[in-house]
Amino acid sequence: MVLQSLKNCLWLSCVLRTPKACFWSTASGGLIIQSVSNDVYQNLAVEDWIHDHMDLEKQQILFLWRNSPAVVIGRHQNPWQECNLRLLRQKNIKLARRRSGGGTVYHDLGNINLTFFTTRKKYERMGNLKLIVKALKALRPQLDVHVTDRYDILLDRQYKISGTAAKLGRANAYHHCTLLCNADKFVLSSVLRSPYKGLKSNATPSVPASVKNLFEEDPSLTSEMLLDAIAKEYAVQHQIDHHVTLINPADETLLPGISNKTKELQTWEWVYGKTPKFSVSTCLKISYKDSVIDVKVNMDVKHGKIEVCNIDLPEQWLPPGLYNELVKNLTGSKFCPNETTTLVTTLLRVCPQDDELHSRWSLLCENMIRLM
């Protein structure tokens, strides 16, 4: 690991000593680059930058990258529907929204990410996936891997080891995919299981699949071996030198404006606010003393904010004015546990000084926050 880090530093030093204009222009026909960052927002920003700034008529690009633990949702997906947000917060796992479509994936350092950049005219998803399969077979001929009509790569005809998504712009396009090498499957299955009930949405749903790591099939493999094999095959097919250039996604001299793209991908407005409109209709079972209280909640959420909110409580359990004040304050606020916690803390100050009411009020608020 130390040797690999030193190798990365030496490579990066060479890149940074090279005039920036030359870096993108010297390689004709094709370019293979690899990120030295494991930050999901920085790496997604590199994708956006290349798509927006590069002349892909002159050279096609393969971008190799890996991330620290993160869940990445598609452009048109609903995070509450796709993953366990409470568990993500507990485990300090990042949530990111791509600019491409497709389903939700879990990333960690046991997962390789590959992005193929071309012009829109030259975009060919199936060809890219077959390139990966050819590289894997060259490395380990005994591997039973093939591409499906759904553009997935299967291992042993049943286990998904690669998911795929794309962005097709006016002139440029990119196709990116994952490759499961040695990802934490327990965390993967846990965080990609949504606990939310009564949620209705027209957002693009993910299609569940059985997955398997390549390293389970052949423990002698390493991520570096796989990256090298894919880079070699890419170089052969594009008739370019097998040379991987390391880049720093935080380098503004190499990627002017990249920091703004990175910041935008981290904002609440992008990650959550871009969620297609959805509704929540559920019944909260609130245990209080020796009884269970049913509280019906109906909400419409648009751009990540509560547009309509209705809370139906049993008569006499709380003064109507109190929970109506909660409804009033929730309407227009973010569908977000942090904002709702701040909101109910403020409202608690106007709650009558009565221990019984305080207990009931706190229980209602805690359960509302858990919805988010």
C-alpha cells in the first residue's frame, strides 16, 4: 500500500511538471487517465468537466477511478426510495447524484469505476463492455463472464459484477460502469435496502440483482491487475501507448472550474432537491405508556421540499393548535431530518409547560423525523 501511494505521488509529480496544455493535446487518438482521489464528488466532477470541455473528435478518453464508501444514485432517482439514508448517516457513507441515468450503486475501494468518453456519434456501450470482458478473459481465461442484452456483465451466468449508465450530450457522450472486485457486500446490501414505507414516486427505480465479487471467484486477483488489464486492452483497441496518466481532480490549473463543479455535486439542492416529485402516505405506530397510537401522515414532496402536509391524530391526544403549528411549519420546509429537528426544537419552546404534553409532542416529532 505504501509502495502504491509512493508510485501515485511520483506519477502525479510528473504530470504536474508537464505544461497543462500539452497534457490534453499530446496524446492523439486516445488517452487513459486515472484519478488519485477517492472522493466521489471530485471524480464525478471530472466526468462533467471532460464532457463539457474536451474535443472528443480528436481523442477518446478512458477514465479510471475508485471511491471511498459512497452510494451513487442516477440523475432521475429518489434517494429515500433507493437506499437507507439513516444507515448512510450512521456509517458516514456519502450520497451522490450522478448526471447520468441508470440505477443506484454502492462504491468502495473494492469497486472499480470506468468511464468511456467519445463523441455522441461514436458512443457504443456494448463495445465498451465487451472490451472489459476481453480484458478479464485475457487476465484469467477461466472466468465465465459475458455481457447481457441489458448491458450488465454477469459472472457464472447469474451474478452481476458490473452495472452501467450513460450521459448523451449534444456533441459528447460518456458511458460509465462499475466492476465489483472486492466490495463489502454486507454493507452494499444493507445500505441499498430502503426502509421507507408508503412512498409513491415516478422516479426511475433500480432493478435488484444478485452480485458477486471477482475476488471471490479468484482470490489471486488485485484491483491493480484489473485496471492494468483494462487499460492495456483499451490501448490495443485504440492503437495508442499503454500509458496511464494520473490526475488530481482538485487541480484547477489542469481542470479550470473543477472546484465549482465539485461543490455543486455536494449541495443539498442537487443531491436531494433534484428528486422527482413524490408522496408519502403512512401510519405511524407510536407507543405511549400502555397503548399504541395511530398517527396518519400524508405529504407531497417537490424539489425535496414538503409541498403538502397532513397529520391525523386521535382526538384529545394533543391540542389541535399544537400539531397544526407543526403542519404549518413543515409545509415549505426541506424533507430533511436536520431541518425538521431544528424546526421542532423551536416549536417546543411554545409547547405548554406540561410534562404529559411534552412527552407526547416529543414522540410525535421523533417519529416525523424518522420518516426522513
